Amino acid sequence: MNILLKAGREKSLLRRHPWIFSGAIQPLDDEPASGATVDLLSFNKQFLARASYSPSSQIRARVWTFEDEPIDKEFFRQKIRAAIAMRSTFQVSGFSDAVRLIYAESDGIPGLIVDRYGDMLVLQSLTAGSEYWKETFADLLLEETGCSTIYERSDADVRELEGLKPNSGLLRGDNPQLSQGIPAGPITIHEHALKFNVNFASGHKTGFYLDQRLNRLRVRELAKDKDVLDCFCYTGGFSVNALAGGAKSVLSVDSSADALELCKENIALNHLPSEKHTVLEGDVFQLLRKFRDENRSFDMIVLDPPKFAPTAMHAKKATRAYKDINLLAFKLLRSNGILVTFSCSGGVDEALFQKIIAGAALDAGVDAQIVEHLAQAPDHPVSLHFPEGAYLKGLVCVKR
Ligand code: SAH
């Protein structure tokens, strides 16, 4: 089916951005089915792109290709192969058996996320288009990876915008426990010579923050002999690495008791000194204030909060939240102490984030320098035509 764009609305497609918003298309006689493949034509009927149709979403179509070529199993096989080959070239899995194999728009497959944890694949389908092709994707993933099990974690809120219900469970494979719907135990993954138990069935995202892989390693390298505070620690990615790097002490803070349990488990799993480790359940905003009032201090603070600003609309409120925790962290740091601070908010770009951190240091009355800029790991690439794919930014600052 053809979809005609309004005059002038072809510009983003000519720049190879893969989204078409509902306001850009001319009224339709017949509405295509959810996820169906459509041709996007300019107002003067020139072919622009072949895309999937999302009837409920403001993002009404997402581009599969800008060429006049068939969208079929072989088309997706090539995309999946290219994505896996890139990970292999960059040897992401050389140091880890947990890797993001497909990162949606960034790998040319809008809506599809696939993470590999050892021999298991965890798939997230987030859009009408990826839902339409889900069974094909599942077959291809088994064929192209040699894995035999795929667990689906299509329970992210964004599916609602696409008119899709949450869906989780075994998608491929004959795991007797999972196929009977028995809650699955964690899977143990290996990353840079450390082990982590990952709750792929119930954890955040697909269970683990793969995007922080290299940044965790950097924290390990910097943590020796330091008193470390790991805020928003989740299942202990940074805490485990800090202890493995020889930290003097690590305090892990999170509001989720379940996450803290897994954090302790991960420290035991790696035979790290539990006597150097403390967990504290609570709200980071309040606890940082309490630490300030108690005159506590640290040599290294990691701040890896949840997404405060999913889109630019939320940027103002998010700015206040980022500033608040970073200001308090600067106060709690000893002289020459290291702040490793992140934002995973798409609505706060790198320049704004740096400005916020500068404002936090200023208001804390401290002088500090940026020593390193951090980002998402290379298995979360960014298409040059889809800058929205870049969301994780981090700064390593030293307090003077
Ligand atoms: N650093 C982690 C990922 C952090 S995810 C890693 O590398 O694996 C964000 C975490 O923040 C979640 O575990 C969530 O439970 C926690 N969280 C969210 N709001 C919080 C708050 N106000 N105080 C403490 N923890 C919070």
C-alpha cells in the first residue's frame, strides 16, 4: 500500500531519518494493518522508503529501507547478520558472553532489541512493525546465532503507544521450566573475568545494563584503595567491579530491596570480600543529604540514576534532579575524589549534561575537572541518521 506524504514532509526521509510522524501523511482511504509494510511516497508520488505502519502511534511509520527492495525474511537475515558481524569485529563478546546483538533503529531494525546472555537470547519487540515480523525474527535469530532458546521481554511501557499489550515468556526453545511458566532462576553471565547473575525474566530492561560494560571496567581500574559510594547500584554492576579493583570499602545504595539482594549475591559469586561491602536500601536523594549532615566522605562516587527525562519535554525537571544529586556528591567527595556520573535520559544531551554538572560544582562551591567522557558500549551503536540512539553519557570528574 502507498502512503503519500504532505508537500515538504519528505525532508527527514531524504536525510535518512527512519521516522514519519502522523502529521506528515495525507489522509488515507484504507488504513493498513498494524505493522504492515507500506511505501512512503512524496506528494508528487516519488518513492522515498519502505516502512512498517503503526496505526496507534504518533510515529506512524518506521523505515525498513530507502531502496526499492523486498521486505522479507532474507532482507532481515542480512540486517541481523550485519549486526552480529559488527559485534564480532569489535570483539565485544571476546570479553563477555552477554552482548546486545540488535539495537533497533541503530541496526536498521526499528523496534527490535535482542540481548544475548550466554546461550539464551532475550528479545524485546517494541513497535507494531517488529511485532508483525516477530516470528520471522525469532526463526532468523536461532538460525544466525546457533542459540536454541529465546525469552521474550516485550513488557516495556512504550508498547502502549503502539497499541500493543505487554507480552513475556518463552518464545523459542524447549526449556521445561520456562515452557511451563515456572519463574526462571537467574542466568550467570561472564564479563571481563567477573560473573553476574542476571534475572532476565524479571529484571530491568532485559535483566542487565549491558550499555555500562566498559564504564564498569573503568571504575574497576580507578577504585583501588578507595572508599566508594555506588548510588542507584541495581544488581551491583559498579559495586562488584569496584571491589574487584581493590576498593577499600564499597557502599551500595538502591531503593529496591530485590536489587540489593542480587547485588550481595553477585559479590559472593565472585568471592569478593563481603566485609568491605555494605548495602543500604533507600532513596538516594534523601541518603545523600543524610550523609552530608553526618559529614561523611568518600574517595569515589558513582551516580547512575534511572532515566529522569525520557524526552526533551521532561528536561527541566530532570535538570533539577541531576543537579541535586551531583551537587551533593561533590560535597561528599574528598579532595582529589572521583565522581563518575551518568545520564541515560534521551531528553538531556551531552552538552546539557555537562552544563548541569558544572552548575552542580559551582553551587557546591568546589572546583573540579572533567578527565574522561563516557558513553554506551559499542554493542549499542548509533546510526549517524538516528542520533536519538545515543542516550548514555557519563563524565569522570576529579574534585580539586
Ligand atoms: N548502576 C546500575 C543500573 C542503575 S538502574 C548498573 O550498572 O547495573 C537505576 C536503579 O536506580 C534501579 O536499580 C532503581 O531501583 C534505582 N532507583 C530509582 N530511583 C531511586 C531512588 N530515588 N533512590 C535509590 N534508588 C533508586
